[in-house]
Amino acid sequence: MGAKKVILDCDPGIDDAFAIMLAVRHLDVLGITTIGGNSPLENVTRNALKVLEVCGRANEIGVYPGHSCPMVTPLVTAPAVHGADGLGGACVPAPTHVAQDRHGVDFIVDTVMAIDDVTLIATGPLTNIAAAINRDPRIVERVREVCIMGGSATLGNWTPVAEFNIYVDPEAAQRVFQSGMHVKMCGLNLTRQCGFVPETVERFRAIGTQAADFAARITDFSIKAGVARNQPARAYMHDACAVAWEIDPTLIAAAPMRVDVELAGTYTRGMTVCDYRHLCGARPVVDIERTGQMEPQGAEPNAEVALDLDYDRFLDLVCATLADCR
């Protein structure tokens, strides 16, 4: 069997850069679509081209700019996390390649309708994916699955309960979760198990490739940016986890849940409301177990929610990828 056919919808973004490097090495990336999120659309599109050039794949994989802002609200970005340029000022040369003229949503719809078993991997706000569903609802039955980095079964990072990608465009996220697609949610409760530390930076530097040096620089920036915000000396590569899940499903253990997105709450807008009552642990100190104690309550599950990451194997996958990107 050939590599899994995917479209990567992203907003690079430091962790998106790792997602791109993993995807182009291990999956059949039909194209990359970009969405305003971590940084404005112009920045994230340029960054996607930069990462493809670092990997030597810019001649083979097109980048298609999508929407610049959410469906109903102004764009929120995260320069304190990703730097003003979205890549931590990593001093990567300006790309020599240019983005495609075709809109990202058109590319998603046309590709899914023309090619069987396409998987969508979305590591930014879900505006493009929701717009594609609205443009042609037939893609719901055509897409193999959509694997998102977004949301959380527990706490948030942008607000106490909302993760950034979902917070930026909760209306789009709710459209995707309610679409009928097979949704895999790689949320903060999982990705916080993926923290790169200063020793990881040194491991990357020792690999010696251009991609590994790039990875070391953006990881180092992310660690230092977190420390400046009084956070632990860790760089959480959230988006890379969603791609890794598609590369090797055994890296992540998940459980079925009903997931809805809060759209109106004064304090909870953007929260992914995960019904895991059936997974409540037998001991009061255990909130979520992978094997349930009861039958699911409420509405039927509409998503697989990631719970546990095999971190050591994940890091080995990243390092092997960086060694192969020459």
C-alpha cells in the first residue's frame, strides 16, 4: 500500500513546522492549505513555503492560501508564542517558491471530490474545513477522516477552558464536529504530554541536517518564549502530534466521546465540551480512563479523543524525520 493521502491545513506556527516536516516525509501530501491563525495569512503562507524548502519538497507540494480570518469574528493571533513572523525569527531565507493562485477551500473540495480516501489534517483554526463542507457537503462522505489539533478534554490554553485553534473560530469547529465526518481530536490534554526540553534541542543539533538545525532553533525560541511567560522550560509541539497519529496510530491511545463546541458562553466560548462520563475512573482521583465504567450517556460519540501519547517513540520519529530531511 502507498502512503496515506492527506491534505494538511495549517497556520505555521512553530509546531505546525514540525507537523509539515513529519507529513512530507511519511505521508502523501497532496497539498498544503493555509489559514490565518498563529500569524496572519500572509505570514503563515510564507512560512509553509519556507518549511517545504528546508525539507527540499517545495517543487513537489503546492501551498494554497485559504481564509484570512474566522467565519464571524476578527482574527486572533499568537505572536507571543510564535514570534512576529510566526517562526520565532528563525532567520530562514525568504522562500524562492510562491503560493498557488487557487484558493485553499477550492483545492480541498476539488481534491476530495477527485481522489478517494483523502484524509484531512487540520492543525489551525477550522475555518477552511468548515467552508469546504459548506461549499460542497458531498465531501463529508468522501473524506476518509479529519484529524485535528484543537480543543481539550480538560483545560484550555487561551482561556481557562478554550484551546487556541478552537477559540479563534468556534463556529467553524462546531460545523466540523457536527458534520458527520470521522473526527479525531488531538487536544491539549494529549499534546501537553509532548514537551520538548533544552536537551531535546541539543539532540536535534547533533543530527546535523539543515532541517534538524532549523528544528533546534525554533524549539529553542519556543522554550525561551514560554519561560518569558512564566511557564515551564518546555516547547509543546501540539500540531506534530496530530500528524504523528496519522503516521503511526499506535503512538496515541484514544476513546470515543461526544464533542460539542460552546459558542455563546461568557466565560466558556470556544470550549470543547467532551462527554466522557462513561470513562470516569473507578477511583475518584481518576477523571478519564480509556476503558469505560458505564455505557455512554447523552448523544452518541462523534469523535475519537486522544488521551495518551507514547512520547519516547514520538520523539524517535521526529529525530529520524529530521535526519532524513536533507
